[in-house]
Amino acid sequence: MTHDELHAAKTDGHMDTYSVRDGCILICPVKVPGAGVYMGDMHAQQGNGEIAGHATDVSGETELTVEVIKWLTQDGPVLLQNWTTCRQWRDR
């Protein structure tokens, strides 16, 4: 893969933000055939990004549901925060 091809295929990368948490929905573009999902580097505490160059890494478990939305095109990730709360309010 050339540098230009790699740059064109980048989607989200390293998403160190405290907003990615229980109940949120993260929509990420898929730009290469056979793409996969990678998760890791779970943090117990941090700000938005690792501004100080570090965070408290911990082990943990997560549950993930993956859906493919073929008609959706976008350049980068979209994070829907507090989606569980929104859904509970909508379903009242």
C-alpha cells in the first residue's frame, strides 16, 4: 500500500476520548475490502486525549455489536453519546 493509499484509507485511528463509553454508538467508515475491528488500550481515567502523554491503562471487558450500513458514506467517525438515555426517553 502506498502512502497515498494509506492516507485515503484512514478512518478513525486512536480515539482516546472519555466520550466513548457505555451506551454510545460509534459509526466508522469502512474504506478497504476485508476491514476488521480492533479494540484495546482501555483507560480507567483520562481527559480528552492523552495530553500529558499517558493515562491509566486497565484490563476490562466490553460488549460490541457490529452492523454494516452499506449506503452510508462518510470520511470519519461519528459518535452518538448517551444513546441509551436518548432511546429510553424516545420509547416512553
